[in-house]
Amino acid sequence: MNAKKSSKQLELSGKTILVAGAAGFIPSHLSEFYLNKGAKVIGIDNFITGSRSNIEILSKYENFRFHEANIFEKMPTFAKQKIDYIFSLASPASPIDFSELPVEIMRVNSEGTLHLLELAREKKARFLEASTSEVYGDPEVHPQDESYHGNVNIIGPRSCYDESKRFAESLTMNYRWFYNVDTRIVRIFNTYGPRMRPNDGRVIPNFVGEALRGEDLIVYGDGSQTRSFCYVEDLVCALDIVMFSDVYTPINCGNPDEYSILDCAKKIVKILGSNSKVICNNKLPKDDPKKRRPNIAKLQGISDFSPKVSFDEGIKKTAEYFRNYLKK
Ligand code: UDP
């Protein structure tokens, strides 16, 4: 194990990092993080869920290049381009996307991942697959550590994402074993922050939007289901640690502070000083995981990672972004 390593110790100017899904919420922050470190970043996105405004932010950096392309259909050509690191972050990931874009999700995580792995093989680049806590399904083990194989409903409403990410992990490992591609895998737990789509249907954008508008916060089910929320800046640090570590087996990335969704709603109302009421609709979506909290001992075994941004602070920053967004 390589203790306390990340790109902090590395010179990144002269390195080229390809970020698939660069117009998305987490990837746009990750791209900016590396641009600020002097790396050249190549973004790819088809804008199926990503935002053009995120690409506008990145385009202000001289070292950013962008390709509008659908990686599961046709990759851009990078004939003479040197590529050192590839982040596979292109999948839509909100439960609303699962019902609206199931085939695109399955294709990007299978054919899209295949194309990125082929590129990594050709360029001798290190490849990181951004997998998800969804591979654990509705977990019977709590908190979830990386040795748990999960409890996924193969034909349930979330399976387009869960199963295709499980496939992507397997494909990544097999490219490593069979073709010697240098790979890493992270499993990302619930993450939030500025640049989330206000209407993406996930709980933090929904609750923050409702609280800001003075509307009722609608808790699905009885609100006893739990989640653990990581602020995006902390998550980016975790992704960086894994990319620059020597560990190629999956690593959980997230914040282990766990809240019931009912408590989460009440906290958001309080943090934002809103007059909104919190209402439980008693209709939990099918296969909605009852509990989720990452065990991050493996990540902490290779680094000094601990989340820095508190829930209060993160929610205030997210709300500030949504307020400005609403004004536009
Ligand atoms: N949820 C909720 N109200 C909302 C949106 C979501 O109560 O307006 C619940 C949802 O049922 C789940 C949790 O919040 O239990 C987290 O949902 P999200 O869609 O953010 O992500 P998930 O972790 O389920 O992928």
C-alpha cells in the first residue's frame, strides 16, 4: 500500500487527462481540479444529461479541449494525441434517468466503457472506472464494504444502472487481467453540491429546491431509509487518491455520515431557514435501498482521506448555486 499518495505529490503539467462525461456534475468538478493543477484535460460528452454551462466554465481554461460525442456509438479519434489518464464518468446516474434513459445507460456502461478501455489499451493510459454504491443494490450488509457482492434485483427498475455498472467493473478487471491495462475502480456513494441539475430528481436537489421555493419537502416512504452524503469537493479528492494509488481492486468513495431521509429533510429546512413543511408520502419507490453507508477503511488505508465539508456547509453552498440558477 502506498501511504498518503495522491496527485499532490505529482507533477501534472505535461500530463493529459481524458474525462468522459465532462459536462456532468462530478466530472466537471474533477476536470476543473486537474486543470488547476496544470494538466491538460480532454472532455467528452453528448449532453444527454450534462450541461453546456459546465463546459463553458471549463472552456475558460487554456488547457481544456472538448469533443461532443456519444462514446457508445463513436469515439472521437485521438490519432497522435498522448493520453496518460482516463476517467470513465459518462453515465447518467439519477433514478429519474433510470426510467427515462435505461438503454442509453446500459449502452454507455457497456459499449462506452469498452471503447474507453480500448483507448486506454492503445495509449497505455491508466483507466479509472467510476462505479457506484448501486452495485450493492438494496444491501443486506451494513455499512457496505468492498467485499460485499450486493443484492441487486436483476430485472428491477434500477437494474439498468446497477447491472451495467457491475458489468463495467467486470469488464475493467478483465481488461486488466487479459490485456494488462492499468486500471482502477471506485464505487461512488451519494454525492451532492453545486452544478447538480436542479431538476435531476435526486433527493438533495429536490429538497433544496423545495425549501428555497417554500414548498413542502416530499419524503418518499416513511423517511426511515438512510443515505450518506458526500460533498463534491471531498469526492474529487477521493477519486484523485484512487487514480494515483497502486490499488486496482474496487474502493468505496464517499462520506460515512449517515442520515435518515426524514432527518435529512428536516435538517435542510433548518439549515436554510425555510418555512417549508416536511411531508411523508408513504410511497417508497420499488427497490429503493433501505440503508446505505460506505465503509471507507480501504480508502483510509491508502491515504489520509477524511471528508472536510460538513453537511451544513455543503447544503449552504448547494443552495447558493441553486439560488443563482433560479435567478437566471
Ligand atoms: N427521495 C425522497 N424525496 C425526493 C427524492 C428522493 O424522499 O424528492 C428519497 C429516495 O426515495 C431515496 C433517497 O431519497 O430513498 C435518495 O434518493 P436519490 O434519488 O437521491 O438517490 P438514490 O440513493 O436512491 O440513488
